[in-house]
Amino acid sequence: MVKKKAFLPLLYLASIVFLPWWISLSFNKSLEFWITNWWNTRQSETFLTDIQEKSILEKFIELEELLLLDEMIKEYPETHLQTLRIGIHKETKGYACK
């Protein structure tokens, strides 16, 4: 009888300490599982089609080439730019005549 009276407060104390910890832990684990599962299913969806991806890649390459041309023009002195403009003008004039 004395053992039962001594055991009940320990049981209550253990439930007060461990029950909230266990509930929190199980909630966190289930929430973590749900978020991980949701994230993995969302990652498997295709973001861009192959055609869209190639089109965007081509636009980036074109932009990179334009930026490189801009940097090259900035580096040339003005006299070289004049000859470059004359050369470009001659090239485009030749295409217009064809």
C-alpha cells in the first residue's frame, strides 16, 4: 500500500515532464515528414519545358555576346571605332545590295 502511494506521485511527475516533451517531439516529427514529403513532390514537377529552357539559354547567350561587344567597344580608342563603324557599314551595305 505504501509502495502504491509513493509510486503515484512519481507517475504524475513523469507524465508532467515527459508527456509534453513526447507530444512536442511527435508533432515536430510528423510536421517534418509532411513538409519533406510536400517539398519532394513539388520538386519533381517540371519547371520549364525543354523548348523554353533552350529559348532562354539562347537569349542569355545573345545578351552575353552583346555585353562582350559593348566591353570591346569601350576598350577601343576612338580611331579604331571609326574604322569599325566604316567596316560594319560596308558589310551591311553589301548585304543590302544582294
